Amino acid sequence: MSIFKAYDIRGIYGQDLTQDIFYKIARAYARFIAPRKVVVARDCRTSSNALFDAFAQGLVDEAVDVVDIGLASTPMSYFANSLLKADGSVMITASHNTKEWNGCKLCRAGAVPISGATGIKDIERMVAEMDLNEPPRGIGEITKMDVSKEYAAHVAKFQHMAHPLRIAVDFANGMGIAEAAAFAGSPLTYDALYGEYDGNFPNHDANPLHVETLKDLQALIRANPGKYAFGVAFDGDADRAGFLDEKGDVIPMDFMTALIARDLLETNPGAACFYDLRSSKVADETIAAAGGKPMMSRVGHSFIKAQMRENDAIFAGELSGHYYFKANSTAESSSMATFALANIVSKSEKPLSELVAPLRKYSQSGEINSKVADAAAVLEAVRAKFPDFFELDGVSVDRWDAEGWWCNVRMSNTEPLVRLNLEAKTPELMAAKRDEMLALIRA
């Protein structure tokens, strides 16, 4: 399997991903975007320092100056890219993957991501053709810089809480620890689980999408009724976050999109806010009711960021727990998302569970994966059955107004899978349409 993915470069360290390959990736990246100065950051994985050395050497040998911002979250790397007016940035991480994995996220100037469609495939080709022993094209310099205080101050401007709150946080031994520096000195205080860096992730996977990783945070909240306004769980590089209410119940991430967008629209009337096309109709309805311009996006951070820039959007939320803010170079910031929720809860007389309750009005299937022999043929079958389909990402059918349901059918980027997301106005209709679509997909 190729390490060159749709949104980043990722593989098992020492197997698919080696220092020699990383060195070549760095040189290819430098040739592809022709930068003079690049920010390079890394997460706390045990292989990240070695991979940093290889990547930095590759850039230096292409006459590129490297700004080493050290241990950082992915949102911090995006911030540093803009703050330092760099020509690009590289975050060495495998995000939420287990400890064996590592990789990198590549950006141009202004934290504009490089995806499979906008350069990763070109870099893959260049790496395949490259001789490891090519002589240097010049000699760049490596400079160390700490941007953590600047990032914390930048995020803290987002805070406008009505009164102090205490929350419960699960750092999962990852880079959320760096993100939370923004909370210092604010009215937002927290009790932490697994708040020491450990690239072996000894307590649980750093992936809040998997409900089993939230059990310890739920236990902490439920053991202390009334103490915490909500809970937050970060992924490995802290560009994603999952949230729990004051009872320890999981808040669906599309509901978080709705809540944050509604709050931001109070001071940005009429602005565009994006939700990814798997999200509940609640997101669209809430943004519209708040006077905003609801806009549907493709899945994937590179697509969402491009659409946000094209439409001057102030915010976007993705069902995977990415929250994007115009205020952070149109990029993710999980600490901004945490402050956003704290702002909302502190201004309300109701607890978070009661703020979320009105959003729980429709029935969702969740994402259902089906292994198929020919994914393209499945999508064609959907098109044939539903001639009113539209194609933003896979094939979508929207019969909400007429029949009370919608669905999206997408192919996986990496596996022979077809993914179904479906929502209906009643549980009975959802079950019937889900079964109908699965029969079509699996025929």
C-alpha cells in the first residue's frame, strides 16, 4: 500500500516509511513548491525526532532554510506558517494512528494544504525517480523557534466566556497538551487525564472517533456529577477533538458544528459556514436559522479549506471532529473549538446536554461500510435508481422535503469499501431506507 495518501503521507515507521524515504520526500517537496523558508514541526511519537532530522536535511540540501518549531500540535504548525510568513510548513505526525505509524502533512504558504490532487501524487512520482545520492543543490540553515506563547495568545483572543468553567480533558498523551497552553490564565480550567507526552500512547489510542477511547473521560465526568461543564478528548496531533456533555454523553460532531456556527454568527451575521455532506440536516437548519449561509462541503480538510477560502467562510465543521476557523488561517484549532464551546455554555443558563437536546430530532444511520467487488459499479447503480442524484463527493440523494430522507454513498480512498450515510425524519423511515440502500450497495 502506498504511503502517499489523499490528504497526507503516512506509513509504518521502519517498514513503509524510513528516514531515507523521508529525506527524498523533503527534497521532492522542496522542488515541487520551490520555497526559501519552511516551518517544520513534529509530534511526540518515538520516531518523530529521527524523521525530523531526515526531513530537515533534505530541505537543507535543497538550499531551503528550516524553522524548527519543535514539539507542536498540527494547528500550531499551521499558525506558525502564517505567523512567520513561511513559504510552506511540514507537520511530522500520523495523527490518530497507533504508535507504529508516522508521516507528514504538507502545506504551501498560508497553511494551504497539499493533497493527493494538488501535489502529493507529483511528489510520489518525484521520489520514485530520485537517486538517494544526488548531491546537494545548496545549503540551507536550520533555526529553532518557539511559537507556543504566540499561538496561545492568538487562541485566547477567541475566548469571551461569561463566567469561569471547569472541564475534563483527555490528552491521550498526545499533542493536545500543547494546545491546552492557550487555556492558561483564562476562566477555563481543567482536570486532565494522560497529560504527559508519550509517543507509545500507553493508555489508549489517541482517536476520539472511536467511542471506546472515551470511556476513561466519561468515567471521570460521571464520578464527579456537577463538577465539569463538559469534556474534551484530543487526537494524537490535536487537529481533531471529541466533546462530551456534563453527563459524559458523546456530542455528535455535526451537532458541535451547528452549535459553534450559531454562536459565531451572532457577531458575523450573514456569513458562510460549511458542514461536510455527511452531517445531519440539523447543521444546515441551525446555520440558516441563525442568519448564516449554510454551505455543504466535500469530506477532507484540503477540500474544505479551499471551499472556505473561495466563499470567505468564517467556520466549518467536519463529522470527523475537525473544526476550521477563518481566524486560524482557515485551518483547524481544537483549542479554539474548546473555547467556542466554553463561550456557549458560559452564556447559557442551561447545561450543555439541554443545549444539545433540541438537535437530536432526526434519525441517523451513522457511517456504514460495505466491502464490494466494484465500488464504481455500486455508485452507478445508485445513479440509475435515483436520477435526481447530485455529485459533490460520491453520489448523494436528497429527498428530504418530499419524502423525509437523504443519503450519501462514497468510495473509500484506500480500501475496496463503499460508505453509506443516511438520515431520515423518523427511526422507522431511516431503518427502511437504510436497508433499501444497503441491499442496493451489496447486491
